[in-house]
Amino acid sequence: MTFNIGNQNAANINNVGRDQHITGGQTGVVVTPEQAWQAFAQLRAGVTAARLDPATSVAAEKELGDVESGLRQPKPDRARIAPRLERLTRLLLAAGSLASAGSSLVTPIRILAQFLGTLGAPILALLPILA
């Protein structure tokens, strides 16, 4: 028996030739570009509200600008966004802002990291479990 599987687009895809046993379930998260834009707007507002010191604020604004540029592409440039979002996340961690701001920063970063797919995994690993 032959299967010809065309283009696939889903959170989880399992193509198996024999038996498959899944223990513990499977989950997947799909974030649309619109949801990514909403998360970006929340993140920008959260960074502004965090009242960072001047040097951290300048660095954070640069990374936010680069993330925004990547999102503005006709097809969002995930490879461009990922390192900028990771640097921003590290800046906010070092400043103590992720802990003090809680979900107002963690949630939009998590959504953007999920939007990045596998490129967002290192960012998700940095996040505290708050939201």
C-alpha cells in the first residue's frame, strides 16, 4: 500500500507506516500572524510599563524594533525574529522585569515564541512558569 501525502500544515502530524502508540497525549499550539501582532503590542506596552533603566530601555527598544520589522514582512521572518526576541527576553530577565511584571510580559513573549515554532523553543525555556 502506498500513501501519497501532499502539503501538510498542522500543529501535530504523525505519518506512520505501522502501529503507533501515543502515551500522555499530544498537544500543539498554532499562533496566527494576527495573534502574534496582538502579542507584540502587549509586549511593547509591557516593556514600556516596566520602567527599565535607561540603558536597558534603549537595548529593549532596539530588539522590539527588530522584532517588529520581522513581523512586518509579507511573510513574517521567523529566523530574523527569534534571536531578537531571545535577546529581549534575556534583557528582561537580567533586569528582573519578567519576575516583577509577571504575565504582562511573560504571556506575550510566550505567544511570540510559540509563533516561531521550533525557533522559539530556546525562548520558551527561558520563561518562568507564571502564565
